[in-house]
Amino acid sequence: QASATESRTRARSALRCAGRREPGRMFGGERHFVLDEDEVREDPFAKERATMKLALGQVPTMTYTEPGLQITTIEVPALGEVKVWHNFIYQLQLASGVVVLRGIGHATWDKDIYIYMNDLWAEILEIVDSRPMFIINIAKGDVRSNQCALAALADVSLATPDATFGFPEVRIGGLPAISMCAMRKRMDEESISRLVTTGEAMDAREAQRTGLVDFVGDVETELARLLYRNCQPQVTKVMYKPDCEKAWKYQEEQKAAE
């Protein structure tokens, strides 16, 4: 089995040449790719064949391990000093891979802070759209005002059964403009209009029905499942089709002899 850096480089190159036109088959958590002769310019094992010691029926393999996605967890306060929000923006600008957002606290109405926070949230939404992140949001308890935008911008939105979502500030003249823009990614205009005009809270099941939430239940277990699925290393084994054909032929001869 070739496992040197040079072999891994050729494996990646071979995969690019193949274009990954067909998804590799999964065997025991590993992905297997069989490269056809017309997909590569030369035998990817040409340099190693002289030193390989393979029994009949064995196939030389290149192993390419892609590291799992990194995980960043950010607690997002409903209220905080300006430097807290600048730090949140800075973390998002640097984050990649899986980002877990956890909203904490409850927002209270303040006209001046509300206008300033709309500008910050507009910047946050721009960063989310431009960065290579897979965002998971966890909503617990009463989620109010701009905190609802966290559920809207997430790729996967999780909520506990007791979670509720609402914009009580609309009853005193507040207009959650940025949150409305964010929620258009997940909800239709009718559902958004009902939420931001009446000021009434929406429970987790209703939020799931309208699309703001993807999962309602044990959020920590579901989070663990998502992280396990997306963040473990991906092992890819690359084989050359002529070698596989020889091995298959040998196996058939062995079965016929039995």
C-alpha cells in the first residue's frame, strides 16, 4: 500500500482528473474510488510496483485522509456592550467549518440601541453569506427580537420543545427590518408578516411548520449527531481499475475451483 506524501498527492490529482463523476462507494466508513484507465494519464502506482509485495487477489491502494471540519461554538448575548458584538463579528470572520450558535439572555427595548444593532446585524448577515461555514443554531426558552435572526441564518436550526419566537417590540412601534430580511431565507411572506405585525410569540412546533426551525426535541443529542456526521475525518481509498479487474478475475477463478 503506497502511503507516502508523493502517493497522496497523486491520489488527490487522480481524483481531480476523474472529476468525481460518480460518488465513491462506502465500505466500513471509508469511501472507495476506482480509477478507470481513461481517467488518468498514467498508472498511479507505476513507481511503487517494483517494490510492492502483494499476494494474488490483493489490490494496491492509495489512502487519502481529509481532516474533519473544525468546530467553533459562540454564545451570542441578547444584550451586551458594543465590544461584545464586535468580538462576535470578529469570531465569525475567522470561523470556518461548523459554527454552533447559542443565544443567551433576553432583549429589552431601547430605540437608540435598536437602531445601532440593526447595523451590526446587517454586517453579521453579510459575513454569514460570504464565509464557508456550516451554522447550527440552538434555541432554548424565549427567543425574542434580533435573536430570531440566529435561527433564520443557520443551515440547521434546532429548538427545545419549550422554545418560543417573537418580536414584542412591534407593539410599541419597533420594526425588526434586518430580522425580517434574514427570515426570508426560511419563511414565506405570510408567516413573517403574521409574526412581525401581531407581536404574538410562536411556539417551537409552529416555528418548525413555518420553516424557521428544522428540529424540535433533545437539541444536545441532535447536535452531537450532526457533529459526528460532519466532523469526523473522511478516509478515501483510491484503486486502479486494471488492478481491480485482475483481483476480481482471481476471485472468480477461486470460486470456480471450489
